[in-house]
Amino acid sequence: MFFACEPDQKNAHFPHPFQKSSDFGEDVDISYYSEGILEFELIAPQIETKTQKTKHFPKGITVYAYNMHFDTLATISANYAYEHTDQDIFEVRKNVILTNNLNEQLTTEKLFWNRNTKKIYTDDFVTLTTEQQIIMGYGFLSDQYFSTYSLSNITATIYL
């Protein structure tokens, strides 16, 4: 319902534009538990829930994956992300960096994390940096801890 002192709604001044966002938060820290043990921690400067099926992280996210001793196994960071809550899939975009506890690093512009299948994947261009080599190609598949992975369509390998 809308109330105004103006007889015509077209002449009314709105100091803040209407947003359809049902939820909004800043400096968000979300913990994901499995059988009472902290498995993941998501940190984001902002979250917007526009529908019950989608959460937007317009200023990016950092996700930490832990083992049962709270050691960091993997980290995902990106400048933008959204979660398809009905499918348990996170999509991260723009300056995506995935690292593991072996100090291996994957960079790309788009990456998906499926919490149901516990897989991280993309068909986009990726660069994987290890202690011995830099591998570039299109396509990547990993477990959610980035401990077992494979690259598809390798275009270059540089030995260090």
C-alpha cells in the first residue's frame, strides 16, 4: 500500500528507490556445518537475497574449507558471487582464485561449486600454478577441497 500527501502518485518524491530485495546484510560471516563440525566459512562484505532461490554477493566472497582440526584445506575468493539455494550451487565470477593447502593456485573468471556433489568445476579458461609448473587450458574439475583435480583441453604447460 502507498500513502502520499500528493494527490497524484506521479508527482510524489521518493527519497530512496524501491528495491525488491527481501534481505540485505553487510560484513557477513556464514558458517556451514556437517555433523556438528565446521566445514566451510563464507565471508562477504555484502549479501542480497532477491528471491528465495538466489543470494547475491555483489562485492565478492571468500570461502574457507576446513578439516575436522580446523586446518584450512582450500580457499575460494572472487569479486562477485551468487548462490542458487534451490540447487546448492555457488557461482563465483571475476578474478576467481582457488588455493589449496599445497599452495597450488587456480585462477579463472568463472567457477561453480556444487555443495551436493561436492565438486568445483568450470569450462572457462583456467591457469593452474604449482611448485613445478604453470598449466593453462579450458575446463577444470575438482573435489570441493581442491585436493584431487583434473584439467581439460590443456593449451600450454610451462615448467618452472
